[in-house]
Amino acid sequence: MTKIYNKITIKNPYVAVVGGGTGGHIFPAQSLCEILTRQNHNVLYITDKRGQAFHEKPKNTHMFILDLPRYRPGIMGKIAIATRTLIEITYVTWKFMLSRPSLVIGFGGYPSFPPLFAALILGIPYMLHEQNAYAGRVTRWLAPWAQSITTIFRFTKGLREKDRKKIVQTGNPIRDTIKQVWKKSPYKPPHKTIHLFAVGGSQGARIFSTTLTKAIIKLPKELQKRLQITQQCRPEHIKKAQECYKKAGLKVNLAPFFKDMAAEYKKAHLVISRAGASTVTELTAVGRPALLIPLPTAMDDHQMHNALTLSEKKASWYMRQSDVTPESLAKKIEEILKSPKDLEKTAENLHNLKMEDADKALTEAVEAVLNKTHRVKK
């Protein structure tokens, strides 16, 4: 088992921030850690091995890694997760007894369950941050005992009425560079060159490496000539995609990961992406129109709920992955790009859904809970 504190002794009082699994849970948790440490709080960041791999430890925080297996379908996978989760609950409970946090803040995903459940057992106050339009399982299960539930959407679904009274809409904390995109470069529809930005999320996506490439090749030649494509591809698919695009004479930038997302968003006239929480938050902030292809295996189908919510507000387009073929995707892209006015209006609708100063709103919600329970001294 990975040792939780890694021989680090954290000073009391402290706040524990929990985020693991996928980028939608990890990135906002890391952002909050850095915000709280800037305000002189002692912070313990709890994540799993995937969270550790995504990014280096947030600055000035202590950290421990939960030893949890990745989700696997089938009875054996469920038994493995249940067994490991029980072990981790026991271990975290023991550690919290030795060094009791003043507050535990969970960002969803099943890796957040052991620390939150340990907090519930020990009577430690906790709050939940829900990034999706439909509340995830951990949020739904633990909402009755939470001090507060912060959300991105005003209309988060899946919670009982009495739990909805705990909702504080804060938005999702995002990087400063992303916040600056709209301020410095409000959306302008394409005239000649069309910048297409395709990104498959923190886990990457085969469909963005293969099917999208085939779809673009099927677009009318006149439209192809106007395209400049920046596309996320899995490393094993890059060479083949490059060959296809070179044969078609298209300008492309292919990579497994883009460090400067702000620069790519700034150029984009249309984004093609998944519909995870972090992606949706960034899209509302930068105000770039998007064609969303929700991940069908996402827990509780939360990405589809996100896509439907934006579509209902005329703030994006979406396609179910089961409906995506090179032909259908090419048709949809062509349909979207033929109307610059629709692109501009969709960008405005999307940007209007953003939350101003989510960092401040979320930290104020945290401070409110700390004041309500036991004030953390700085």
C-alpha cells in the first residue's frame, strides 16, 4: 500500500482536498489547493495514482496517494474495487484520527469516497464540489451529511430537494491563462481560414485520432482548403493521421497533449471535444463554439448530461458517439461551419454561461463552512 503521508507531518489545523480519477476531478482540486495555500491555509491534497500522474504536486501542499485500482467492468472488477476501497477507508480513518482535518473537500469521482466516508465516520465536516450537470454517485450518496454542495451549474440535477438547499453555485476554478482568452480575444467568426481544434480530454480518445481524421478527409475540397487543424492524437495514431492529412494536402498540428491550451483556444473557430466538467468550464470561459462528443462510458453518463444542458441553451452542438461515423461527422462539421452567424451566436450563448471569479466564489464557500463549524486559524 502507498503510504498516505509519505513521512510528512502536516501542521494542525489543516484542510484536506480530495480529487482523483479523471482530469475533471483533479484539475479543479489542484487549483483550490493552490488558492488555499496562497491564503496561508495548511492543505493536504489527497489523490490517486492517476491524479499523481496528471500533474506535479500543487505548490506548498502536502500530499498522499490512495492505492485504488482503476474501474473495471464485471464482477471481479467490482470485488477488487470494493475490497480496496474498504481497506483505504480503514487506513484514512486511522490517519484522520491521528491528525484530524478541520474540513474535507471532495471533488467527486470514486477516489474521493474513502476520505469523505472517513470524515463522515469521524464527524469531521465535509463539503462536496459537483462539476457536472447531473450529480455523480459520490455526491448523491454523501449529500445528506455535507455542510455545503458547490456546483458549476445553477440547474444541477440528481439531488434530493432537501440536499438542493445546500447548493452554492460557484463555478469551477480554472487557470488564469484560460480566463484571459475571452478578455484579450473575444470570438470572431471565420472569414477565410478556419481554425479547427480537436481535443479528446485528459484521457485522450481514439475517436479523435482516427474517425475525426477520416471525417475531415471527406469534407468538400473547398472547405478543406480553408482549414488549419490542431488535433489531439494518441501517440500510436499520429504517424497514420499525418500520412492521411499529407496526402490530402491539409495543414495540421498533431500532438498527444497540448501544454498551452489558452493559445489553442484563442485561435479556434470551432472546438471538437468531449463534454467533461473541466472542458465545459474552459469552453464557457473562452467562449469558443464546440461540437461535443460525450464519452459514453463516463460514470452516470454525466458527459451526456453536460452536452444536453449546453445544447438546450443553444450553447453547443453534440453527437452521441454511437452515431459518429466519418460520414456523419463530416456532415455535421460542414453544417456547423457553413453559418458564421450561428458560430458567433453559439459562442456568445456559451460564454454567457460562465461563472465570474469562480476562485473567489469557491474559496468564500469554503470559508463559510469553516466559520460555521470550527474556524481554521491561519
